[in-house]
Amino acid sequence: MIWLGLYGGVSPLSANGYPFTPVATPTIGGVAFDLAYGLNGNVKVYSFVAHSHAATSFSGDILNFYKYLATNYASNGFTTSLVVQSVQAGSEIFSGTNGNLTTTAYTISAS
């Protein structure tokens, strides 16, 4: 998962509790991210959370996130046989009021 914003009491899945403690702090596409790791049942979930918790702009190649995991987490079971099946944008469900997701552009291409 790629989180460009982190607001309120929501947090990515994390093996080290809440609030999460990053397992790494890579910079991808010019944005510093905190990397969280956790399990959703038996599924391993890696979440890149913008270090600032509010990256208002991001333009980059999603493949670079995949390459980072393939290079640094192969020993943790990350396999390059995985493929991206869908790309979604939105908000995690959380409690609160007056939440808005606004974008002026959203594009993706695969090659």
C-alpha cells in the first residue's frame, strides 16, 4: 500500500503495534516514506507511509516501490513472482467528520 496521507487515529497494519514504528525509511519518487509491515490473516502487507504524513503531491513510477521490496525484502518472503492486479485510490475507513479526498489528476499506465 502507498499512503500519501495519514490523519487521525488510522494506521497501517504493523507487526510492531500502534502507532507503527517504521522498519525502513526509503525515498521513492522524491518523497520520503516510512515502511510498515504487518499481516492481514496470512497475507503480508507492506505499507509505504509518507514520512510527513501529508504528501500533497506525488508523481512517480509505482514499479519503484516493487523494486525496493524485491531488493530489500526477498529474505522476508517477498517474491518477484507477484503481479499488480489492480490500482485503487481512496481513504481507509476511520472515525471522524468532514473528511474529503480531493484530486486534480489521477493517471496510471502499464508497460
